[in-house]
Amino acid sequence: MTIQYWRQRDRYYRLVGSACSECGAEFFPPVYRCKKCGSEKITDKEMPQTGKVLTYTRLHEPLPGFEAQAPFYLAVITLDNGTRVLSQIVDSPDESVKTGARVRAIVRRARVDGESGQIVYGYKFCTV
């Protein structure tokens, strides 16, 4: 497990993005310079835990490390503040996963580190 992960582990359990102190724009993942006005006056901002599915796909041939989870849904989610997030949709019946479906963030196991066996958790979404 890398030191970088441990330094930022609190961000994996929460949706922490950033907000511009000058124009109020919000971003996820966090940025160091505002994409809207160019300001460097950026602060951490917890993102909303709810949103809706903008678009999605069902993956039958996942990337290495995710084979045990296949098939699964991957979606672009528009959070309630307008910020977009790419995330897995889990714990949801197939018929509930559709464009426009309301979702909420939950914490689930993301992967297991091969060498140490350390379980890494992260945010995913489920339909409400």
C-alpha cells in the first residue's frame, strides 16, 4: 500500500472536491486552479451525496482487477450541485439503473491490494 493512499485516505470515504472562493464554481475531482475564472483561491468542498444518472453502461469485460465484479454498471452521475462524477452503481436492481434515476453515494470495497491484502474502500452509488 502506498504512502500516498494513506495521506489522502479520508478523501476515499467522502466526496471531497473543491470550490473557487472567487466565482463559486465547484469541481470534482479537486482542482488547484479554477477552470472557470483561473483563480488559485481554492478550498476543499464536500460534494452532495445524491444526484441522478446522466448516462451509463453495463461492463461485461472489465479492466484488470475488477473481473470478480463483472458484469457491473458504470455511470456518469450529475450530483445535485451540477458536478459530474464517474462511478460504479452497485446494490441496485437492473431495472432501476436507467438515465435519470436518482442515486446516492455509499462506501463499498473498491479493491484488495495484492501484496499486502489491504482492503481499499471507496465511494460508489446506488439507486434510491
